[in-house]
Amino acid sequence: MFFLLLCLIILLKSVLSSMDLDYYVCYNYWKPSTYMEADITLAAFIPMFLTVELPRLINIDFVTDPFILWESYLWRWKNYQYMLTLYFAIEEINKDSHLLPNVTLGFHIYNAFLSNRKTLEGLMMWLSGRSEYICNYKCKTQHKALGVLSGTMSEFSAAIGTLLELYKVSQVTYGAFDTVLSDKDTFPSLYQMSPKERALTQAVISLLLHFGWKWVGLLVADDLKGKEFFSQLKAEMTSEDICLAFTQVIPVNWKSWKKYVPGTVNLNQHTQVNVAIFYGDINDVLPFLAAKKVPVTKKVWIMTKQPFTYLETVINKDSDWMNFFSGSFLFSKEKMIPGLKNFLEALTPSQYPGDLYFFKFWLDNFDCSPPELLCRNHYPCPPNTSLKSMQEKHEVMTVSETSYSIWNAVYAVAHALHKTLLHKTELGSHEDTNNGQLLPWQLHPFLRTIQVVNAAGEEISFDKNRNIMEIYDIKNFMEYTKHTPLPFKVGEFVSKSPQDQGFFINEVLIKWPSSFNQTPQSVCTPSCGPGFWKVLQEERPVCCFSCVLCPEGHISNQTDQKECIPCQSQEYPNPERNHCLPKSIIFLSFEDPLGMALACIALGFCVITAIVLGIFLKHQDSPIVKANNRTLSYILLISILLCFLCPFLFIGRPNTASCILQQITFALVFTLALSTVLAKTITVIMAFRVMKPGRTMRRLFVSGIYNSVIPICLLIQFMLCGVWLGTSPPYIDTDAHSEHAHVILLCNKGSVTAFYCVLAYLGTLALGSYTVAFLVRNLPDTFNEAKFLTFSMLLFMSVWVTFLPVYHSTKGKAMVAVEVFSILASSAGLLGCIFFPKCYIILLRPDKNSLRCLKNKKHQKKNYHFDELI
């Protein structure tokens, strides 16, 4: 038993010895940085991996097994393109005989640790010159870099900026522009390569407006850039009536989630919110989503930063995340770097044998090892292997905005170095106190004012106020292969200035989340269609409103109009109230049923009046005709006939002549009729006064003074009409408001005062006739018509007193019809009350219209001789 145990120990020792030798060979390649030696070097900090704290129960010696250390990192291979872009730019510059001639440019690349505990670790390695750094010691001063490239997070640049300022080392950031870093009082040696994003919020707003998303959520990083983005976005939303249903602040440190989780928003409760905007790194939002569980209701995410440094790894390991982000949108700026694509396609596994990251890149992404380093029995990469043959397997071939900024940053520093060297050459050796050696601070004057044009034709400058054209690609996150989702370009937003912007998107290419069969809606209240307008609700956002039908005479021809548009006076809204239709012109015509009825009535009364006149003419010698002054009776019948003809001036299409004749004819004809009635009443009272003693009344009666009443009354009316026509005569007018779909053509009376003066004069005549007739109504006589005259005047005044309120309460054709009806009614009252009783006696009771009947009555009432005097 002891012998068997001894054999196992010897065997294990031999195996471990061989493994130690293998690990020793591999460990020679494990170095914390990648470098390219040259005359002048730059330091670059690129976030290539994240450190993960392994459980304390696992005790591993990383010096003995560096592979376990590698596997404990979360490698960010998307960022490896930044390093390859740096390789490309440096090699291009070294090949350029006009830029830094006779001088080679190199670099030292360190990992940019983003955690607070390790933020300065890479910088301390660079300053001390060794991986086991010692503060305030420089082990390799001869390779001191003259400039530093940093990114992608502004927090990292700010953290190392304070330390770099002690050495006056220029720091050029290739991450997104940050307003805080532009403070030259705090960071005088820091230069931001990326321009300020002025149009990002406008691009987001354009996407929201295109799809009509007015009720959205917002997840924003809890940092300075997040606050700045939130402030700009909220201002843009307010101007476009877009509302935030919820706002969730995302902590940039996932360890701080413990204090945020209790107050976080529940996405499943916001069922009407189908769209959410996210600004920040995906590393920050995933803990939030994991803490709240993946929402049951899928949403369309709009990501305004390029956060895919870590997303692919998570999605490829968890299909739930892939389904969650499928259909989302991403805004990105992708630039073209001339020659970079060919450079990437030509890369082979043996291109950079001393680069640990290069080896790890091939090992992790293509499952093969460069031939120079075969550890742990990894398979060597096949001959003639290059990224060109495998470019579809990894998105490192797609140029990102950050890579473009790195390319520009390297060229900006190179041009600044070139100008610095030229300046030292011009000064000469007698003024050079550094023995030809460049110092970091000497780079600042030239870097600050650098202004060159790169190979892509774009100006390189550190002026934050420079006006540049911003182009954002709108990408849709969809499944590229069965388990690999990638963003595909579906649109573009171009901004040359706030006043000159363009938005384009191809909806056919968009892949929506699986829970939506069509374009999702994200609104608090459905849009108010044409014909309705928005009425805001109290104490609620502007996106939550009520839809109210446009009032009468108004329309809305667009969606979500804030107020309705009134139609013109010659137009009217259709039943849906989304379009104005032209009104048809109408008037009281003979074809109109009302006009035809009034015309027929007028014509009938004309015929009746003519018949009555004919009866009186035929029986002109009969006592009843002679007894009441037949001449006045004839005049009255003719005036009544003219009154019945007067409505024909009111019916039909109005014109200037008819408008004037309507009122003038009406006034004169009725004045003639009423003055004739007045003359009749005066005749009656004078006839009875003649029988009493006194010569004056007899002379007046015999002279026919009562016959002058008619011309005097007509003359007064002529004067009133003359004043009316001279001041404000009637004219053609239109009424576009009385009827919904019609414009009524009618006659405007011009001076309303003159019209009422005419009516008042007619009323005075009627009242006078009524008063006189009322006084003699009981005088005895066989054919005394005083009672008939009294009743006719009472009826006449009743008609026109009723006319006034009815006339003012009607509009349009009804107003004309009321006036015509009043003319017919009052005329018919005169005809019926005065002449129908006489026609009854003449035609049906001829025995009462004889001399015998007259003599019998005279014998009974011998004290009165009224009829003989007539």
C-alpha cells in the first residue's frame, strides 16, 4: 500500500513538473500591457476586460496558473477594434514620409479599469514602468510617453486627469464629449476628440414623432452626462408635447443597486408605455432589469449610446435577454476610416506575436491559438487564416464612432508632435535646454491650436464650438443568426444645423418585438382624429387629454389639433367636420315651396280683389256702392290690389332694382291704402257734422276737403322714402350664418331707422283711421261702414305689431317670408273687413240693396239723412 502511494506521488510530481514548464513558457507572454517600441511613444488606456472577484474559498496562485487569471476576466472584444485602430494609425504615420520624418511613433497600451478600486492601476503601471508599480518611482524613464489617449468613460478620464496634470502630460480623450471635461480650469491638459453632441436629442425626438410615440419611459445613467442628456431631452419633449410616463435613474456602479431597488419603477405596471429610452452603458441597465425581472410585456428600447461592449456576451449566454432586446433601436455615429477595412482583413494570427490581447482575441473568438504560443493543448490556427475569411463571425470589422475618434486623436497628436519638432529645429541647439529631448508640456501650445484635415476629408480640431454636420445611423436590433443578434441600419438622421435637419427611416426593414404584429403604439390617450380637437385634463400631462368634436362652423383636418379652424363665411363643415365645403346660394324663389305658396296666395288675393272691383263697377249705381263714396272705394280696391302684387317684388333673386322697389313700393302702396281708409273715416264723420247747424263744416264738406287727405299723406311718405334713398338705400346682401350649408341672398334695408320710420308712419295712419272710425262706429245709417273700418284697422295694427318681434326673431328666407306674410295678411284684412260684407249684400242679399229698403229705413229714422248727402 505504501509502495502504491509512493508511485502515485512520483507520477504526479513528474506531471506537475512538465506543466510548470509549460506554464512558465506561457507566463512569459502574460504582461499587463502591450507596447510598440519607437522613438516617441504614446500611452493608451483601452477598456479590454473587466475584473471579477472570485469566491474567497477558491485559493488559486495566479503566478502558477495565468490562464485561470485570464478566464476570470470578462473580455470586451468589441473594444479590441480600438486597439487595432491604434495599430493601424501608428503604422500609417510611420509610413508617411511627410509626417514625423525620420522619427518613429509607438505606444504602450494599458487596460482601463472602470471600477473605483482599480481606476488608477493602469496609470500607475505606466508611470512606474512595471506591473508591480511603486508610487513615486520610475523604472523606465527613457520610454516615458509624451501623450495619453484615454476613454471611453469620462469618469475614467477625469480620474486620471488630476494625476496627469502633475506632470503636464496631454490627455486626449476618444470617448463621447462631456461638458465637465471641457472645463479648462479643472482640466487644462485635457482635450476631447469627439465633438459635442448637439443633435442626439433631436434625433430621438424625430423617431418618436415619426411613429407617434407620445407616452414613453426613460432610463438614464446617474452621471453628469446622463443629467445633461435628460435636461436636453425634456426640453425637446416639452416643445413637441411628448411626455415621460416614468423616469428611472440608473446608478453607474452596480454595487449601489441595493439602495435603488426599493424605489425602482415596475415596468409591468406601465402597460400603455411600449417605448422606453435608455441613455447609459448596458452594463448599468442589466442589473436594473435583472433586479426587477425581465418585464412580461416587451417594449421597444431606444438606446442613445453604443452600449454593446458587454451586451453580446450576455445575450449569447441567455436567450431571454436576446428576446428582450430584439426589435430595439440604436443611434450610432459610424465613420469610414480609409484603409482600415483592408488592414483588418489582412490581419493574421501571427501578425503581432508579442501582443497578449491579440493572442487572446484569436483564442476566444476563433478557438485557435497563434503558432508562437501553444499553451494548454490549444489547436494552432490554420495556415492562411485571416480576419477576411472570418469577418462575418465578429463585428470587430464594423468601424465604430470610438474607433474613428481614436484614429483622429492619434493623427492630432502626431501633427502636434511634428510641429513641436519643427519648432525645436527652428530654435536651434543654443536655445534648447533639454538636449533635444521632448517634454510633455511642450506639446500643449501646438495641440491646443491644431487644425488639420484627415484622410476622410473631415477637419480635426479641439474647438468645442466648431460647427460640424452630425449623422446618426438608426439601427434596429434584430437576430442576425440563430443566437447572434446584431443591429442593422434602417434609417438615418442628418443635422447640419438646428434649422437644417433631415430624418429618414425604412419601416419595411424594421423587425418589431415578437409581441407586436404591427407598429406599436405608445400613447396615454389615442390620437384625436380629424374633426376633433384636444382638450387638456387638469393636473395631468399634456399627452393625456380628451377628444372633443369641433364646434359648429369649425373643422380640424389634422390629427391631434390643439384648436379647430373656423370655416370661411362662404363655407360650412361637412358632417365629419374635417373639411370645409362651399355653401350654395339660395333665396326665396318661386321654385321654393314657401315662395311658391306665398306667390299663389298673393295671386289668389289679386284675383279676388279684381273680382270685388268688378262687382263694384258693375253695381256702381246701387245704393250700397254709392252710399260710401264709390270713388274712394275704387281707390282703396286698387291700392289693395297693388298691396297683393307687392310680394312678387320680394320673391325671386334679389337685385339692386328689386331691393329698392320692395321697400318703396310697400311704403307707398300701403300709404295709399291707409290714407284712403282715413279719408273714408273723415268722410263719415264730416257727413254727420254737416247735419248740425253751422256753415263752416258744410262748406268744408261740399268743397271735398276730405279728398286732399290722400295726396297729403302720400307726399309725407314720399319725403320719408326720399330721405331713405338719399342716405342709406337698400342693397343686396348675403346671410351666411342663418343656414348651415347655404348662403342666403337677400336685400338689406340699408337704414334700419328709415325702415322703422316708414312703419311708424303707416302705424300712425292706421291708428288715426282706427280712432276716427271708432268714434263714428255707432252712428245710425243703413250703410254705415265705420264698424268695418274700425275692425279692419284693428286687424291691420295687430298684424304689424305682431310682425316686429317675429321679424327680429327670424333670419334668412324666413325673415323675407314673414314680411311677405304680413303684407298679405294686412291687405287681406282690409279687403275682407271692408268689402266682403258689401259683396255679401250685393250678391246674396240684393233686397237690402234697393230703394224700397232704403225708404223704409228712412221712414223709421227720419232724423238722420246721411245717405242723401252722400
